[in-house]
Amino acid sequence: MRPVKHAERVLTKVAAGLFNSIQFFNKYKPNPSFTPKWSDKPLLKSWQKSKPTLGWPRTTDSLCPNCVIEAREEILSGKRDVSVLVNEKIGEIKAQIIERDGEIWMVKDCPTHGHFEDMMAIDSKFLTHIEAMFPGRDIPAHNDEKLHNHGSSTIKYGRGSVLTVDLTNRCNMMCDPCFMDANQVGFVHELSFDDVKEILDNAISIKPRRQMSVQFSGGEPTISPHFIEAVKYARKVGYNSVQCAT
Ligand code: SF4
């Protein structure tokens, strides 16, 4: 190894040690946290940020892919109300994340549909590195009751990001595969302008909201009769970046 690499490693270790020492003493006499204007709650100190259990083997929450498909069909056929997705744990099962021959796998068993396995990473060391870089959870979301009410999959942390609004599932193309199954599910799902306004209004009121962008997608969003009005309305209510996936 070149001497400069050795020097880099030593410098990195010294900087990390210094940072951790300052953090350790800061816990006992911390300066008050700063509350930015886009949040009602203060920014978290790094030592206040929580983390989920990482590493492996570990148990995590997951979904049975077949239960999800069945639930979707029952909702679309009117057998079940869409509110079951919020009020019940449809298809939720526990999964094990394990290492096998240097790879990381998720294995799970559904009492109805049996055994499932999915590879998560081809290199366990690389995933270890990625997990170690996770800085911890961000500020708890607040003022978000109208947007983040998704049952057990509700988003709990963050500072605003890109809102994707699918204006329609119609498209002038027939790609195979299509990420949205546009034109292929046998029904048209298209938002009214009132739907679009409600989504944009609910999302722009959340805190924290460091920035809020919206991306209109589909299908082909420009086919929606409300596309132009939706773009104008998004700018009017304060989205600082309005994108279109066409
Ligand atoms: S929505 Fe996109 S991927 Fe799907 S058919 Fe249209 S262009 Fe193709």
C-alpha cells in the first residue's frame, strides 16, 4: 500500500476518534438544538437519532406477495373496502434476513401460501458497509395526519421529499413490461382535479418540509385532462420543483 494511503487511514481514524470524543462530552452539556422554519420540532443531535436493528441474522416485517395480490383483487372487485389496508395488517408476515454463502437472503413463510426466498445482496460485506453508513432516523414527521395514514406502513420520519402523483393509468404506449401495468389491468384509474388538489394540499402541509417536490406520473400524465391545471396548482400552493415523468 502506498504511504499516502497509510496516512489517509491514520487521518481518518484520528478524525473519527476526535469526533466521537466531542460527541460524548456534548451529551452532558449540549447546546440547544436549532429549529428550522420548515419544522415545528428541533433538528436531532446525531446521538439522539435512533436506528432499527441492523445486521444479520435478524427478524423483520415483510409481506406475502400472494396475499398482496389477493387483497388487491378483492378490493378492486368490491369484496373488501380499501380501508382494510389501513386498519388491518393485510399480508404482513415476519421474515428472516440471513447470510448464506456470502450473500444476504430474505426468507419467509406465509401460513397460506408457503415459503418465499429473495436475494437482498450478492455481497454481504458490501451490505455491511452500506448499513454502517446509515446515519439514523430523521426528525419525526408531524402535521402529517392527512398524508401519512397508511396503517403499519405509515412513514414516521423524514423532512419532505418527492411526492409522486399518478394522474392516470392510461398511456399511448404499450411497453412490456410496464412499471405501472398501464393499459393492461382492464380498467382506467384517473384522478379528478379535486383528487389532485386534495393530494397536493395534504402533502404541502406536512412538517418537517425541507423541500417538497412533486412529480406527475402515470401512465402518461400529459394524457390526463387535468395535467396543465395540476402543474399550475402545484406551483401556486408552493411546490418548489414540479416534475413530469412522460
Ligand atoms: S407508462 Fe411508461 S412504461 Fe408504461 S406503457 Fe406507458 S411509457 Fe411504457
